[in-house]
Amino acid sequence: MADNDELTDGARFAAHVAAQPHVNYLKGAGALDWGMQSRLARIFRPRTHRTVMLAIDHGYFQGPTTGLERVDLSIVPLLPLADALMTTRGMVRSTIPATSGVPIVLRASGGPSVLKDLSNEQIAVAMEDAVRLDAAAVAVQVFIGGEHETQSVHNMTRLVDEGLRAGVPVLAVTAVGRELTRDARYLRLAVRICAELGAHVVKTYYCPEGFDTVTSACPVPVVMAGGKKLPELDALTVAARAIEGGAAGVDMGRNNFQSDHPVAMLRAIRAVVHESAKPEDAFEEHLRPVLSGT
Ligand code: 5RP
């Protein structure tokens, strides 16, 4: 890899790992069993080791979500554009065609609704059922600094133990309560704890200052979480900055399905993540034509 002074440390490290022929495996995955690596390879594209994951799991704690009122119409057209779909087993069995071929990252923690303390989650899916559903990974929420921090970490470590037995990777989602600041210091703490305790992938939020220190402090891939709906170009810009900062992809929900043009938006995100397109160029190519037509 030609050294590039414009790259951040996180991006340089990710590119360095990807460029090594003898370590051409996903970051941190070289010592995993074959089945585990195979499942991860369904989520992350070969060589770039990046993913565009689509998050549609909001209903497990907040019920019906704007943009998903007609789940069949909202979700199914997006599936061919997603490298993986993060969702619940209820949605998988009720709504996602088994023939779609989309790798499933199965939400495996839950319990409290938005009316309660969200950190009070428990494991909500047996690993046996994740295997039955052919899940490519299971996802668990971890609330570092939250009221039920230890319980949520324990949920994760139990899933890691069960996942290692079954060959199913665990994606830890670092949930940030309203009382916590999503800065690099906090996010480094959260992602590192998840990885050290066995998570194979960590999903966390982008922070404008020092995001590359978050990805480089984490020995496994970091996937950027989405968040509330932004104007399309702003969302593309955040995704691009996360990739520049060493993220191994994005897992965005509302910024896709709450867009007036979710298919075009997902295509634009794919350009940013997989082709390192500039956000403005991805916007012009994929969104401008549909916006002009409205
Ligand atoms: C919750 C999650 C959800 O998958 C995520 O919040 C949904 O995506 P988005 O915020 O992009 O709508 O992990 O912590």
C-alpha cells in the first residue's frame, strides 16, 4: 500500500491489514474457526472487508417506526442492496423472504421498551434458533456506563461463549444513553471492552473528533451506527468520514428507510463505502436524478 499522508491512522491501519497477502482476513478474525470466518465473509465483502448493513430492528424496543408502516413495501426492495440485514427473528420469519439470500445479523438481546430503562436487556434469542435461521451473526446491545452495564456485558459474553460453540459471530452494539457523551474517549472505552471480552465486530457511533482513534483502539472491525434521519448529503458525509477514519462499513436504518428515496440512498451509501466515493459525487450520481424527477 502506498503510504498516504492524507489518511487517518485508523484508515491507514485498515488498509495495511487488507493489503497483507498473508493476513488477508478480516481484522482480528485470523484465529477464528472456519465456520466463524465463513459467516463473517458473508457480511463483509472480500478484499475491502467492508459492509453496508441495513438496520431494521427498531421495533424490538420502540414498536412501529416511521418509514416502516408497510414493512413489506419498505424493506423487501432494499434487500438486494444490503450486504447484511440487522433485524429481529420476528421480522425474519414474518417478512423477509428466505430466498432473498441476504445475510441476517440477528438481534439477540431485548426486554425493555422505550417506556423503561433500555439498558435492562437480557438475551432474547437462543443460539440454537440463530443457527436454525442461518444467521450470519447475532447482535447484542452493550450499555457501557449504563444502569445495567454489567448485565449487558454478561449478555454479550454469554452469547460469545455460545457463538464460539456454534460458529456464530457476535456483533456488539455500543448503546449510548442520553446521559453519556459520544466522544472518542467514551467510544474507545466502549468498543475496546466489547472486543476484549470477545465480540467479533463492534458497532458504534461516529464522533467528529478522533474517530480514527476509536477504530485503531479496537482489534476487530468497527461498523458505524446510523442514528436519526439527516438530510441525505449529511448522512453520506458522516458515512464517508467514518470510512476515512477506519470504519469497516456502516449499519444505517432510518437514514435509509426514512428517506423519500431509500433505494437511491442505499446505492449512494454503497458507493461511499465500497468505492470510497466522495459524498457529493455519490449524492449527484444516485440522489440528484430522483430528486430532480420529483
Ligand atoms: C440500536 C441499534 C439499531 O440497529 C439502530 O439504532 C438502528 O439504526 P438507525 O439508528 O440507523 O436507525 O443498534 O442501538
